Amino acid sequence: MTKHRIYTMSFASVYPHYVTKAEKKGRTKAEVDEIIRWLTGYSQGELEAQLEKQISFENFFAEAPQLNASRTLIKGVICGVRVEDIEESTMQEIRYLDKLIDELAKGKAMEKILRN
């Protein structure tokens, strides 16, 4: 079975799209970074280092210091698929992030996005 191409894409190549999507809706890069740090456990410095290294999506999540236990509370549809039903763990992590960025762009309050 071949891996989906998103796995080998560099996280840094997609990151600007997350920021652009948020900024088009009046949100900020800082909020995007906060979401990524909440989800993965990276510090801001670690996140910036991963972006600089052009690390793949697969390795970005594999090397995440502490995936947030509350991420399993993320529900809903992204790209036509329910995130809670995705069986492959790395794809699920990627879609969790997509869903959080979507919520940010839709104007949802940060404390709701971060499942507080």
C-alpha cells in the first residue's frame, strides 16, 4: 500500500496556507501557532525549528513532544470525511489540525477550538 502524498510533503510547505487561511478571515499567525503547539506539544522554538528543517508531515507528528489528549474531542467533517472515523493515526492527526484551522477561520473562539 502506498502512502498518501501528504505524508511526505514538508510541513513547512503547507504551513503558509494555514496562516493565509486564518489571516483571510481576520485571525493571526500567532493563533495558528497556538493551535499547532496545543495539538503537538511543540514549543514555539521547536515549531520554528521543524519548519526550518522542512520536516515531512509524517515526521512532524511522529516527533511531536506530546500530542494533546483532548484532541480526541475534535469531531466533524473535513475533506468529506469524519475526523473521528479516520483509522490511520497519522492521517487522523493531519485532519485534526486541518479541522482546528478550519474552526479558527470560521471565527470560533480560541477556548472552544482548544477544547477547554
